[in-house]
Amino acid sequence: MDIAFLFPFILLIGVMFLMTRSAKNKQRQAMEMRDSMEPGTGVRTIGGMYAEVKEVREDTVLLEITPGVHAVYAKNAIGAVLDAEEYERIISGEEPYADDETVVPDDASALTEGEGGRVELGKSDSEDGEGAEPRDARDDEGENGSKS
């Protein structure tokens, strides 16, 4: 047999091995994250709900959604275990970068402020700057823009 014939199969097996290895690594990390849950920890479910862990069981976890409202979730439904500071920030509704004074305009008017607020479209630059008329591309090039 020719080794060149076996090369694509060896390559395919190698790629499949690497893909399975990374998937197993992600599963291991998720399991470690879920095992780090303990009562009082803030979590985010895979559905995007934030809650506090009240009790950790073998395959489930008891979450307090709001004070006095509890729900049982599968451990697999926990998307992230949050540190106490981040959980409190999210629950209280604080912005993550409240100290940052960056202002982002909601339109493009800030881009033209030094020019009187107007942008002249369709005018070509001429040497004297006066009398420049907008030019229609169809005058010389025909209906579809291609030269005949």
C-alpha cells in the first residue's frame, strides 16, 4: 500500500482526536465550575436567570430566585457561577463601568461639528472652489454605467 493513500485517513483521525479532547476538556471545566457551587453563591442559569444557591444536592440545586421564592434546577442548567461582587452588581442593577465618562453619540452629527454641521455631497473639487456642478455618471457612460 502507498503511504500517500493513508495520509487523509490519518489526518482525519488526528482531527477527530483533537476535537474530542477539547470537548472533554470543556465538559471537565463545566463540571468543576458546577462543583464549586455552595450555598450563598450567585449563579446564572443557561436561560439567563440570576439566582442565589440555597442548597446543593447530588444532581440538582435549590435556587432562590427572589426572597422567599425557591426553585429546583438540574446542575446542568447552571451556566456560570459568579463571584460575590459580580453577582451583587448585577442584582443591584449597577453599570459595570459607572466611573467611565466616555460619551458615545447616538448619531453621526458629532463627526461633522467642525465643518458647520453640513456635508456637501456630489460636488467635485475644483481649483477655484466655485461653480463646480454635480455631474451625472450616466451622461458619458450610458444607462447602466458602462462605457460604450
